[in-house]
Amino acid sequence: MQPQPGQPAYQQPQGYGQAPYQQVGPPAQKKRGGLIALLVIVGIVLAGGIGWGAANFFSKDSEDPATVASTDEPTSTTSDDSSAAASDSPEPTETESALPDDPKKALEQLADSDGQLAKSELNGKWVPQLSSKRVGLEAEGKTWDEESILEEFEGLREEYPRVKLIWSGDFSSFKEDNFWVTVVGIGYDDPEDALSWCSSHGLGADSCYAKQLNTSGGHDGTTRLQD
């Protein structure tokens, strides 16, 4: 077929050629745009979820007693312990307080405080007796006076902390009423128990025996010696 004058030599049929492929680009762009939008939405959701989780996590942590406690200012336990220790420490008794420089007054002070305790807690009880001295007594190679009697008592108290000093005139169970007597402040119902204390501490018959302390009655039967 010969082409007519004025017409192109060949015309491509409609619907064929490059025309259909020129529309491929726009759909691909739409898909990418949709994918980007989807990713943005997912990112927002994830960010919101993380933010919610973090908010709940730190909120719970802030309510945790351990976390709250860690933010508290440290307290000082040393001063509290010292105060408690000081409050628990017993008050010094009159016997333990400073004694007068005068040996006689010191003996009187000791016998007064220890004698009151003996009368209230040891009346009728058997106690180990360690010494009995009076001023002017000649024994153990010397003549005793107030100073030497006080020194002996303090030495015995250092070795046996529970010893007490009493005045024999304050108790009816002593035959003589002018002796400073050193006894152990432990009362027993049986004299044998008091003698057992003597032997368990290595004290012989000349150094320790059982004595019953009474504020009434006589002195008969109130002394028991070691065998």
C-alpha cells in the first residue's frame, strides 16, 4: 500500500509501542509512598509504645521502696549507738564513786552503802567471809589501821568484784561490834554452798569461811568453817 501524499510513511497502531509503558512510573511511586507512610505509622506506634513502657518502668522504679530509700539522706548510727550504749551503762553506785581521802571516812562510806544492800538482800543468808579487821588488831605480822584495812578491802574487791564491806556492829550475828568485815555479796541458803565458793576459788580455812548475816537474834551457830 502506497502512502498518501501528506501523510507519514507509517503510523503505529494505537495501544502499542511506548505509550503503555509510560504509565509504569506513577504506580511505583505510589507504592513507595505507601510503604513510607506505613513505616512512619509503625515508627510512631513503636515510639509511643517505648515511651509508655519507659514511663511505666521509671514510674514503678520511683515507687520502689529500695529506690526511695536510696535517695534518702544517710543517717548517723554512730551517735545513736553511742547514746544507746551510754543509756545502758549502769549509773555508778555510791560504793564505786570517788572515796574520801580520809581512810576512816572512806571505810564508813563503803560500809554504809554496802551494809544497806546486805541488810535488804542478804539478811538471813550465808555468805563467804574473807576478812575481819579492826583498828589496833595485831595480825599477819602488822598492826592494822584504817589505811591498811582500806587497802586490803580494795585489793580483795579488785580480785573478787562482788565483795562488800560491812560493819559488824550493824549485824547481830557478829560477836564483836567493832570490826570491818569483808564478805562476798552472794547469799546462800546452805552454808555448804558458801564453803564451796571458798574452795572453788582456792581459799583455805584461814582465808574464807561461811557466815550468816542476821539483823536480829544472836551470833551462835552463824559461823561455819571449812573442814
